[in-house]
Amino acid sequence: MAYLANVKSVLSGDTLVLTSPNNPAAERTLSLAYVSAPRLSKDGDEPYAFQSREFLRNLVVGKQVKFSVSYTIPNSGREYGTALLQDGTQLPEAAVKAGWVKVREDAGRKEESEEILDKINSLRSLEAQAKDEGKGVHAGPGGAIEVQHDLGGPEFMTQWKGKTVDGIIERIFAGDRLLVRLLLTEKKHWQVVTLVAGIRAPATERTGPNGQIQPAEEFGNEARAFVETRLLQRQVKVKIVGASPQGQLVGAIIHPRGNIAEFLLKEGLARCNDFHSTLLGPDMAALRAAEKEAQAARRRLHKGFVAKTTDSKETDATVIKIIGADTILVRNKAGVEKRISFSSVRGPRAAEASEAPFRDEAKEFLRKKLIGKHVRISVDGTKPASDDFEARDVATVTREGKNIGLQLVQEGYASVIRHRKDDTDRAPNYDELLAAQETAKEQKKGMWSGKPPKAKQYVDMSESVQKAKLQVGTLSRQRKVPGIVDFCKSGSRFTILIPRESIKITLVLAGIRAPRAPGRTAQDKGEPFGQEALDLANRRCNQRDCEIDVHDIDKVGGFIGDLYVNRESFAKVLVEEGLASVHRYSAEKSGNATELLAAEGRAKQARKGMWHDWDPSQEAAEEEGDGAAAETAGADASVTIDKKPEDYRDIVVTNIDSNGRIKVQEIGAGTDALEAMMDQFRQFHLNPTNNAPLKDAPKAGDYVAAQFSEDGEWYRARVRSNDRAAKVAEVVYIDYGNSEKQPWSKLRPLTQPQFSVQKLKPQAIDTQLSFVQLPNSEDYLRDAVNFLYDLTEGRKLVGCFDYVDTKEGVSYVTLYDPASEKSASATESVNRRVVLEGHALVARKLKAWEKSKVFEPVLKSLREAEKEAKEGRRGVWEYGDITED
């Protein structure tokens, strides 16, 4: 009796797996009667087994046949029969004729039916003809194909990754997991488990290690059936894209009608697999689009899909604060502030040892990019509130068309978040982010470099008045020192970082008084408009690049000066908004009184801030009182010199600090006394009985004996700073001016009367070159210091002490080298030589005493030298005029 069936697969050249047209789940296996084919086996195929199977597979898979069972083996129940294709092709006749199966030797041996015997004789005749023609298995030796069942070593990916090869789908484990026979070479095939690239399908029913049946996930069996119907034993193209962490092949399965992954996604039978995104690259976009189509239609896996309700409308805002490497604070045009996290990216984590060292560097990268800048924000979702954080929007942030989150990932300053499969609050360019992360890893950028950056350490020079005094001279000499506003303490008080000096200072705005901001406690409510002044400072200055001009220091170590953000004086901005008043005396002393008083006048006229109830009728009386005070104070505000200095001293230079400050000793009675004392000092410390360590931890300002690291000798020193944790102190050798860090074990008490500073005052005199400003650039400053060493080291010089500033503790000098031929001219000084060779500039901000008329010839000579250096492109002028800006 004949039946109709569909051919599901072919097990070998003589065996078919059939399914019922009305019930695809009903299967039966039919072997072709009277013939046998070479066997396929995991232990090794017989020669021509694959070719034989391929002949039958190409002929019947996916087609309908009419079959009849000729006989059944009683013990096994295995059915043998014949089949007829719709085009009239008969089996097993066609296979015998092509030479891919042999007629069994025992066929018809016990058969009595004439019809069957005639059929067997016909088959033998066809077989004889195939043998004569050398067809199929009768072609002789050479039909063996080696089959490998794993990828082997990494050389497989080296050779085949990125290539598209032919393959045959041998088995379907799940919608995303197949057994594929890769036809890589004529004599060798790889038959390996392959993951469908870019998707994850629900699991099918399977038996666990303990024999228990694990039920299928929802739609798991349906996904497998979907793929099975379309791909089982079909020849496909396989694009090899990589391997899974478990060593399984990952490939795109391309059917003649398209990528099977896209069809699964469109039907809602699979989800996109983020882990494959970097393997697929641009090809992932088509899969994302297919998934979105299924989500919109709520098909199968997405039946409960709810579209995002966030308003994706793009908005413009200004970045007012960088909270971290992945979070910013913005303000929109309406003045509303909002905390925004970048979609799908995460900055370096403090708890991860390999990432934590990059937190500051990543934040600084973002600060330079965004602070104070206009950005476009497209909200992608919301992060719910947690124990540590409030709810906040996650968004794509762009500036001038460039995606900031992507730039962070590209530079290795952020990693990409692995979202849950149902998490839709992700960046629209998620796959691009993943690809950028892989590239950053390959190029070892940022936190993928394996080398933590050198932490930038800032020394707090406002920690004490003593430290501030050491720095104020250097800063006051320079104009517009670049820095970063690190913190706003009030409307007029800031913490400023100065990277090139590796210091931080507290800057107090000169010439104004801003109301005190509220404190941290509820009782400290501050002064009226103090909070408004602080808010304005935070909006306009916090985390911004800035420039400062330092004039002086206050009683607690704060530096008094001007702050410029975007080249605008913030003191003027505060006064103009009515959030600070002008302190006339200090404003005139710092030279910005005219500008500030004009700004204050505008604020009063507009009744802004603290002037909201200003009464113009009181202005005249106020101005009269202020004028008298200013006149009294102004007498001390400047120093002029009417007579050319004649304070010449023989000196030697003992040290030049890295900032250009020069330490000198005066040759004469002082140096003679120092030599005598140092002989006694040396003998004293050579005596083992005097090897007494410090009794207590040293304090800043203490005088001690310190053992210099280069020669092992003991010298008088003073403690500049102290690290109690490391038990290390920074000391200054008071007779020579150099400094270094020494462990406490190399310090001894300096309590002996014969060695005290009362017996012999410190011999190192702190000096600075008059009228000269050394370069700001670290490289040029280093060159200048080295040049000064060349001119002065080991030589007896003459120093003209032009002005001694007792407040700063520094003497301003003009140095001459009597041994130099050029010193014959009274104007040819070391100061001029430094300017002439381009290692320094004539000071742009002259002190009051330097403006005295007696120094006009000196300044003229120095400016001529500067002009000559500029024209000759020497030193700092090598690339042109650095003062043009």
C-alpha cells in the first residue's frame, strides 16, 4: 500500500526520515529496500559515505514522496521500502544507477515473488552498468573525507574568521543552536555545534545530567521547529564571525532567502544577543530592526512589550557640573537643573582595582569636553532610585554632533553596560558602543591599558601662611596664570588648581566683599544674598578653566587676586549682579577699582541684589567717607625709589629652585663664620655620642640637623612640611637654600646653642631677578633654570640689591659677573643675558618700585634685549611672539 509523506532528512545514502503531511510531528524512518550505502559515523565515515548521502539529500529533502513498505525486520521493527518522487524518479533505482548504493548480496535469496525477483534483477543490471562506467562508489579508492568534530586550536579562527563558507545543517538543537557540517576543503570537513550569530532563542526541552526532564521555555520548541522546517539538511552559507567563551563556533546562517536570525527575530521567536554585537559589527543593525518590528507587533516573546513612555524629544542644555565620568548636571533654558547619566556606559568603578585609578583622569577628560558647553540631550530611559542614588534620566548626549558617551568608550574612560534582555532603556547606538569598547581594548586605551596613570598630586599652598609666603612671589610675578576652579567656597572664595605648578591655592577675590554663604549647619544661615552669590559662582566658575592674577596673601594663607573665566573678571560679574560690594581701598591697591566701581554703579541703578532698596540720596555722603579712607590708605599702597640703589654685595649662588627663585650667600664675615661653624658641626655629628634621634615628630617650622642625601654630611635645616603617615619631612637647608624629603631617621635635634640661628643667622638669602619674568611653560622654565646655573654656578658674583621686600621675605637683585668680558658695561647683567637669550621676558606686571623713574634706563635696555631675542627666535620666541594673545 502506498502512502504520501514529506522527506524531513536523510540519514545516509539509503535511509530517509519521513513526516506526515497532516501531522509533521509524526515521523517514521524508511530504509531503501534491497540496497545499502556507506555509513556515516562520528568515529569516522566510510569512503563515499558523505557523497552517497549528498546524492539522496539533494534529490529528496523537503520534497513529497509516495512510499510503500516492502518488508520489516521483526527484531528491530525497521522498515524497508521504495519511494516515488513527483517527477517520476524511483528509489532505490536512481541511487543504484548513479552508483551511490550497492545491491545487497543477500537480496532476493529467500524471495519467491517473481515481481520482486524481477525488480532485484533490474537493480543488479543497473549496478553492473554503474560499475562499468565507474560511477559513485565504484570509482575506486579516494572517496574518504576526514571529519573533525571540534574547532581545534586558535589557528582555526586565524584562517577562517570573517570568511563565508558552505555548510549543511545536520541537526537542530534549538532555534539558535545547530550542528553544522562545514565543507571547508574537498578532503576535510568540520562538523561542529554552531551558535546562530546575533540572537538568543528560548531553550527547548532537554534532559539534565540527573536524568530529569527540563521543560522547554515558552516558544522554545516552536523556535526549533521554525528553524528545522527551513534549514534541516539544507545547504547554507555560513559566515564565520567568532567563537563563544565555551569554544563553540558563532556564525551567521545565510539561507538562499536570507539570514535565518532575522526571520526568527521578526517572528518573535528570538531576542538579539548583545554578546555577539562586536562579532557582527554593522550586520547587527538589521537584527535590531527585525527585533523592533516584532516588539511593535507584540509577537510571541514580545507579547507583553510596553513601548517606552519617555519623551524622546531632543532638548538643549548647558553642562554646569561634571559629577563623574558618566554623570553630569545640566541646566536648560528655563533654568531647570537635571542630573543626566550617559546611556549604556559606566565610568571607572571605585571598587574595581583595574578601573579605580582612572576615575580622576576620566572625569577630567569629560570636564575639558563639556563643562560650560551647550549639549543636546535625547532621553533614552530612566534609572530607578536605589539606596545610594535618586532616580535619574539616562540619555544620549551630543555636542556639535559628536556622541560624548561614544567618545568616553573610545578613549577607554568608560565601559559598556550589559543590559538585561528586556531592558529597553539603552543607547540607540548600543552596538557601536560595544564595537568601540573592543577597539579600545585592542589598542589598550585608558583603563584597558593595564598601566594605572600617575596620580596628579596637588600641594595645598594655602594650608599655612608659611607655605603661602613661599609661593606668593612666584605667582605674583606672572600674569594670567592658568588654573582650574576646583571648588566654590563662597561667592568670592575658591579653591584653584594650578596643574603646571602641581599646587592648589585658596583664592580670595581682590577689591570686593561678597556676603557670607550659609554654612553646613542649620544655625549658620549666612548673610543675605550669600547663597545667591555662591550659586552664581557655581554656575559660572565651578570646574571651569580659568586664569588668575595674584597680588598678595591674607592672614590665613589665602591668595588675594583676580579670577578670570572666559577672560571675564568674575569679581566684576558678582558686583554687576548686585551680589558683592566694592572694597575701595583693596580695589585701588589691586588696580581694578575703576572697573569694579563702574559695575557697582550699574548694579545700584538697576536695584539688583543687595542694592534692591538702594537710596541714591545717601551716595554723596558715602563717597565722601570712602574717599577720605582711600586717601589715608593709599599712602602705603605703593613704594617708589627716588635714588638708584647702591647696595652692591659679593655673593655666590647656592641653589636655584625649580620655579626660578635664587638662593645666594653673601661673601664675607657671614661665609667665614659659616665655614668655621660647619667644621664644628661636622665634628659634632661624627661623634657617636651625639647620635640622638628626634624625641617627637617634627613640626613645620622646626629647626633640625639633617643629613644631606648626596654627601652624607649634616647641615642646619628647617622643616617645611611633614608626612606623619610615611614619617618623612621636607626640609630646607637654611644656609644653602636647597630642599629635599628626608625620613625622620635622618633628622636630629638642633638644640645646641653654638649652632643655633641666634648664633649665626641662616646664610641663604632668598632672591629673585629684578624686572624679569621667567617662562610659564615647564619646558622653557627648565631651560631657563639650567641657563642660570651655567651663568652662575661656582662663580663669585656681584649682586645689586634693588629692593628688599621684608613682607615677602625676598630680595630683588640684579646680578653681575665681574669675570665676564661683557660685564664691562654697567647694563650687561645676568638679568639681561637671560632676556637676551630668550630664557625670560621683561616682567609684564611691574611692581610699584620697579616703575620708579630711576629704573627706566634698565627697563629700556631689557626691552631692547627682549626685542633682539624675539627677532632671533631664541628660547621662548622660537615659534613666534608668545605675547600676541
